[in-house]
Amino acid sequence: MKRVGIWVNQDVVMSSVTGVMDFFTFCNKYWQLIQQSDQQLFETVLMGPQQRLQQGPFTIEVEPVDVNQIDMLLIPGFYAYNSNDLQRVSQELLPYKAELQQMLQQGKWLGAFCNGTFALAGTGLLNGLQSTSVWFFKDYFRQMFPQVKLDLQQLVVQQQTILTGGATTSYLNLCLRFVELFMDTAFAQQMAKIMLTDPNRTSQLPYLSLQLAPQHKDAKLAEIQQYLQAHLAEPVSLEQLAETFAITPRTLIRRFKQHLDETPMAYLQRLRIERAKSLLENTLWTAEEIMQQVGYEDISSFRKLFVHYTSLTPKAYRQKFMFEPQINCCPVSDPERESAA
């Protein structure tokens, strides 16, 4: 039996804790069903610096951190959504760095998902390794942990005996990976079906959005961003953009890199793809019609660019994200009609 420790503190996202606990309980129940036995594959235990936590209606009993008693320590997500909060999270595990190093030396596993990856990266144990993290905090992550090779294309990244996962519900795919490593692929596939989880959900790229881009106080840059947003369908060059706003191309590039971590033309390209995504989600326009609305002329080039940014074709993206009204999904009963019948 594998014992999985789940790190908890006062700011932990409760669903990311109970979700992990439920996942491994389902594994046990399914195993007992097919084996007709009482054997358990996994046991979960809550560990952290406090003995008892109170969060809303929940009171949580917490054990002291003891890495000798577990085979894996999993760091979930926390309610931390700005630079100061993430800095605090990054210090969370520092007092336990020696114990975590000991786990890795013994071949035990460490896992983190959502902004719990900030806590793990803060120990330095991810330095020189690949890791994924929360896509909408990617700029914070790169600034805080330049020695970590951030890879947002993957939903789960394995490096040695360390697993990192992307935002929010990526814990399902991270736990599936651990189950596959501990059991086998067939068992993990069956658990994916039981949990209604797509085992082939391997990338965060389809979910990336500019709506959660970093904020800044550069008024001129904000004006340029608004201009680009309003001229997506028109040809725009770096030189023309600089001339329009009476600044040099070099200064323009510098300000974009400083505040948005990309060049003006790369930013424009992402704006166009974001607009294309929105049109795919909210209209029935063809890919060719959408292409023209966002400033492209060649459908083949547009499709390749769209796949590069989202890992999906335009058609696949629409199928995945377009909301379709579910007619008669929840019929309301009519008392008068029922009584008449």
C-alpha cells in the first residue's frame, strides 16, 4: 500500500484536497471490487504545520510532517492570486527542504499542482528541471524561478520522481499518472473512465487566455494595446506601429518586453488567435471567415498558427469549447397538465 501525504494549511483550496482523497478512495474501491478483497492500494493523510484547521464548516485534523511515514507528498492549490500571496506560498516548504531532499534520495515521490508548484519551486528542488504550473501565473513563475524550465504545453510533467501539474483540476491527471506508475496503464485507463477524466488531456495550451494577462501602469502601452485590439483585421508592422505612437521601434519592443514579456508582433499574433478562439466559441462562422476577421489571408498558415498556440485545430477547438444549449435537459413539470392527465 502506498501512503500519500497531502500538504494543507489555512489557505489550501479544499476541493483540491478532498478531490485527491476521493480519487484514491475510488482507486481502493475499484480494486476491492475486481479483486473481491479488502486490500487497499492507497491511504491518504493530511500533513502540515498546524494540528487543526478550520475552513468554513470544515474542521481538519492534521498530522505533523513526517516523510518517513509516506511514499508521496502532494502539494495542492492555495488561495493565492497576487504577487505577495505567491511569494508567501513560495516560502511554505522551505523549513522542510532537507526532508523533501531525503524523500527524493530514497526514491519517494513529490507532486505539486496549481499554485502549489510555487511552494515546491521555492525549495530549489525544481532548479534545472522541467516543470509545469498555473498558466495564468506563468509570468510570476518565470520571474520568481528563472532556473526552472517552465513548460506550459504539458498538463503533467514528470522529472525523476517529481510530478508537477497545471491549474486547478489538473490533479486528476497528475493522480492518474501516479496510479499508472504504481499500478499499470490498464488500471489507470479504467480509473479515468470512472472519474470521467480524459487521459489524453495532456496540454494546457487550449485553455490559455489573454484575459488574465499581467496588469501594468504604462499608459502609453495600454493605449497601444487598445489600438492593436481595434485593428486586428488590418496589416500592422512594427515600424508603422512605432510611427503611429511617435516612439522608436526599439523603445516599443523594450516596453512590451518589460511589461508583457513578449514583442509587439508576438503580442498582436496572440491577440488575433484570442479573437479567433472567441469567434469559434460564439459564432458559426467558418474558419475562412474567421481568418479574414483576424487579419490572415492564407487558411493553411492560419490553421498551423492556431494549432501552434492551442494544440488544437480550429474545428477541434470549437467542438471542445463551444457551448451548445441543452434543449430539454431539465424539463420543468407542469402541475396543471399533470393533474389534468
